[in-house]
Amino acid sequence: MFFRFLFKGREPEFTLDGDLRLRHLGPEDASIFRDHLHELHYADFRDRFNGLVSDAWLEAYIADSLNNAICIGVFLGDHLLAVAELHAGGMMGEHVAESAFSVASDWRRKGLGTLLIRSLLKAATENDISTIIVETGPQNHAMKALARKFGAKMQFSGDQSVGRINVAEGLRLAGRRRSFAPLPVAAPGPAELPPGAMPAH
Ligand SMILES: CC(C)(COP(=O)(O)OP(=O)(O)OC[C@H]1O[C@@H](n2cnc3c(N)ncnc32)[C@H](O)[C@@H]1OP(=O)(O)O)[C@@H](O)C(=O)NCCC(=O)NCCS
């Protein structure tokens, strides 16, 4: 499934709190995505990939993600602070996609993961995805807390902690608080910021 074609040039870029902005990433964002992942602290990088990976593997992963998955980034100016990914296809079957998240180490626990997951939920509905899989190491309390917030029941499977977010339920939970309302996300590439464009908080 090649999501990116569904997202070309549709939505304006939006300003979040202060100077934070949210937009879809495309293949042209490979170098900033790579920089973002390299900036993660050792333990966070290890949590993100469930271990260490080679440079060659990472390059292939970045290219595959930016070409074939939904990738949403949070920016402070030109600096990419956080990314959420939604990967479909493979063995997962129809209407199911797997998520991945990376928040810059100095920006953790400030709500960026929550911000991204609600945008991912909206993107999932727009792409006929009804279930989002979250898979992480059992020691990853942050990711498990984030997934639980949107209805996932995290359970051991092999050496991993795995949960499923029902997208409709996740959006319902997101809607219970006004600050969780889904936000518009800009298409890949530079986007014009419309005057006064601010999401609901
Ligand atoms: C997991 C991750 C994406 C969470 O992002 P974040 O921006 O820190 O998350 P938020 O600030 O939105 O917090 C989400 C919830 O998790 C909770 N939480 C965050 N870090 C936590 C921790 N270390 N322990 C327990 N709960 C935690 C928060 O309290 C919040 O719940 P609340 O709203 O009820 O208070 C981020 O920590 C990260 O990028 N980690 C490294 C990479 C990784 O592990 N990726 C996941 C595997 S793909």
C-alpha cells in the first residue's frame, strides 16, 4: 500500500504551540529524518528500533518509510523533532497498519507523542485503516503509556509488548478532551502557512 500519493498537496501547514509545525514527510526528507534518528540518545534509539541497526539498514528503512508509509513530522523551525509512522502491507492484512514513533530525547514527555498519535489516527481513517498495531520492548514504559492512552491493551508476545489500537475507539478517546482534537497535517515539502491558521486546543 503506497499511502503517500493520497497526501500530496492537500492541506496547509498548521502552527501548533509557539513555533511547532506538523507536516507529512516524503522522500525529499530523507536527510532530516536520518539526522533526527541519529540525534536520539542511545537508549531512545535502541527503544525505537528494538536494538541497534547498521547504517545500511537504517538508510534502507528510511527510504522505505518515506516512500511507502505515512510519516508525520513535528518541526521547530526547520528542525525535525518527532516522527510518527504508519506502515501497512506485508503480512498484516487489510485495514491494519503498524505504527512507530520517535520523539527527540530532549522533547520527551511534553505531549509530542500524543500529538502525533492523534494525527496518525486521523490519517488511518482517511486510508481505511481500522487497527493500528503498537509493538515495543517490554521495558518501554513511555510507548506503552502512550498506546494505552488511546485504548491499546499491551500484552507480551514473544519478547515484545504488543497492542492494537482500534482507530474508531482511539478517535473517540481523543475526542473526549478538546485538546486531543485531530489536527490537519500539511503535505510533504515546504508549505505556505495561511494567516492566522491555528488548530483548536
Ligand atoms: C515513546 C515516545 C514516542 C513517547 O513520546 P512522548 O512525546 O514522550 O509522549 P507524551 O509526552 O505524549 O506522553 C504520552 C503519555 O505517556 C506517558 N509517559 C511518557 N513517558 C513516560 C515514561 N517514561 N514512563 C511512564 N509514562 C510515560 C505520559 O505521562 C503521557 O501520559 P499522560 O498524558 O496521561 O500524562 C517517546 O518517549 C520516544 O520517542 N521514545 C524513544 C523511541 C521509542 O521508544 N519509540 C517507540 C517504539 S517505536
